[in-house]
Amino acid sequence: MPADKVAEYADGLCYTDLMAGFYLGAPDEVMQAIADYSAWFFVWDDRHDRDVVHGRSSSWRRLRFRLHAALDFPAEHLHHSDPLVAGLADSVGRLYSFLPGTWNARFARHFHAVIDAYDREFHNRTEGRVPGVEEYLALRRLTFAHWIWTDLLELSAGTELPDRARKHPAYRRAALLCQEFAAWYNDLCSLPKEIAGDEVHNLGISLITHEGLTLEEAVEELRRRVGECISGFLAAEKDVLLLADRLADGTVRGNETSAAVRACVGNMRNWFSSVYWFHHESGRYMVDSWDDRSTPPYVNNEAAGEK
């Protein structure tokens, strides 16, 4: 964004408010690092979108390689000439400072996969290819960064969960469902913008293209899937709380792990209300007030990233 657009629009986009509703209980410095990373993610998403719209394949390719490098070696990219690369280096460098190296490596592994998924989306969009429903759902779990936001739950709880908790089927299911809700509700609210922009990456668009649904039927199907995420989560949440009870075995580590699991699943629950609030308060989705329903008024259409 140009400086005048920042002054006019930044607060109304509610990016940091969104994170504050997701990660309750996080220490201030952790909350700030997560919020800054989230704001960076939205800016990156908009840069990716503009590279697609303007056919800037070489710009996107350079950016992709640079982001992979900054993720692995943030200290070496803090002063990169591209502010987006420097911003990632700064934010992940801070995220890496709170938990052990094993958590850092997992976060990096998950985000490398997200960058590569954005590359697949870039090619789908430039080729005008609408992925089938199942292909789209698998890709969406990466482009929405499901496991990144789940990793950050541990940061807000102040501890890295052991495998017996993090990989437990109930915990994984609850985490997946809160993220599926967020991704699919985002698709529902983004549908007018993305249809106006002839985009190809939206569950509603896949349903229309490959399942033969009308727009109204696709919207209803999105709403149905969103509702099932809520009911499914409520069932999984009960199982996670039972897991937390079993983890509290009287040892210090067991009791700490139990408390952390409860904090994480509590914040999974917060994703539902926060995502709902954000999509109806953020200026990012108020397409009816834009001159061009396909392009947010705060986006800079100049050739950012061409250097």
C-alpha cells in the first residue's frame, strides 16, 4: 500500500484485531509477533494476486525463491531490498525466538509448503484452470496455511506440545475443522470479489464448474459445509478435553501439557467467532462499496516487486 492508502484503510482492514481474537492468553510480545506475521501474510497474498493479474511470472518466481530463503535464514534477509522479503525475515525471526528449534523447523517446513502451494495457485490462475473440488480442498489447506495457524496455537500457549498430544486424532481433527471453517467461510465471503475478477480458486467456483451447481446452489453448499465444521468441531472438542484430562497425570510435565492442550483447543474455538466477525467488519470484503468489485481500493496496482 502507498502511505496515503495505509492511513485511509489499514485500521479498517482489522488484520491485527483478527489475530487478537484468535490467540487469547498469548504474552504481548508473542501476540505482536503473530499479528505482524498475519498482516504480512495478507500483504503477500495481495502481491501474489497482483502478480497474477498483471502476468508478472518472473516477479513471482523471484519472490518465491526469496521467501524460501528468508524463511530458512531470516537474519540474512532483514535488510533485503524487497520490503516483503525483509518483512517475512523480521516476523519469522521473532516467531522463532519463543520455542525450541524443533518447533521452528516444523513451522518452516509447513510454510515452505504454503509458498509452493501459492505457486500452484499462480499457475492455475494464469492458465485459467479451475481445480476439481477434491483437488481444490487439498490445495486450500495449504494456501490458507492450516498448519501454520495451528502451530501458532502452541506459541500462544507458551509451550511446544509433545507428539502424543499434537498428533492425537482428536486434536488433529479439531484443528482441521476450525481451519476448514475459516477457509470455507472466507471462500463464501470472497465469492463476489473472485467471480468479478474471473478467479479460479474458490470452493464455490469449483462447485459451479465441476459439479454443475448454480451460484445459489454453490452458496448453499458452502453454508452447509461451514455448518458441518461447527458441529464436527463441537464433537471433536469434547474428545480433546478428555485427552487433556488424561494428560494431567500428576507430574509437572503432564499437568503443563494438559493445560496447554486446553488453551490450544480453547483458541481453536475462538477461530469461529473471530473469523465470522472479521469477514463482516474488515474492509477487505466490502465489495459492494468498491468501484471495481474485483479489486480492493487499497491495493497498489503499480508494478510492485518488479525490481
